[in-house]
Amino acid sequence: MEVLSSRILLRPADAGRSQRFYRDVLGLAVYREFGPADSPGVVFFLGSGFLEVSGHGDAEDGSAAMIWLQVRDVRAEHERLAAAGARIVREPREEPWGLVEMWIEDPAGVKIVIVEVPEGHPLRRDTR
């Protein structure tokens, strides 16, 4: 699999508290914010990768962590991974935010989101 970009996703029970920890305690720089103003998702720089803290999970024990992998063609990866015996949790589909996503799990149950950023999506443009 050719991975173009990656990030770790956290869906904590209290996203705001976790965002403050990563921003104010660890001192991670913010790459971008997205979503509603009253409950934004935040993506932090994490060395050569990213850490996204967004949404809401139920776990307080860290099991709400996921891996996000950007690829060129999600549907081709779906075929390849299914043939290789990967556990497909959700088939590829276009999300309301415009990304094409599928979900798989590793043998320990860690969720892995395989993502394609279509042509014309804002993530494809450098806004600097």
C-alpha cells in the first residue's frame, strides 16, 4: 500500500479536554481546525505525521484511538485488502465531508480508516 499521508485519530469522551492537553500541556502546534465552532476537531502536527482529536468516543482507556491512512485509490485498496483477508468493517463510500473512506480492523481490533482525497477537495489545495 502506498500511503500518501497518515494520522492518529483520537475520539475521546471529552474532546475539548484532550485538545487542551495536547495543545497546552504537550505544546503541540495546530495544523488545522474543522467542524462546528462549538465543538471543532483539531489536527496537531506530530513530527512527520498528525494527531487528530475530534468527535466523541465512549472509552476513557485510550481504546478510542484509530489510524488514518490516505491512499490514491480506496476502491483498489478495498479489493486488494479483501483478497488478502483483511477484516473490512465498512465498505468504501463518499462521506458528507467529501472524502472517500473505508474502515478495516487489525487483528487486535484497532480501527484503520483508509481515505482517498478526491480531486477538487479542499484538502488538495494549499491555502497558504
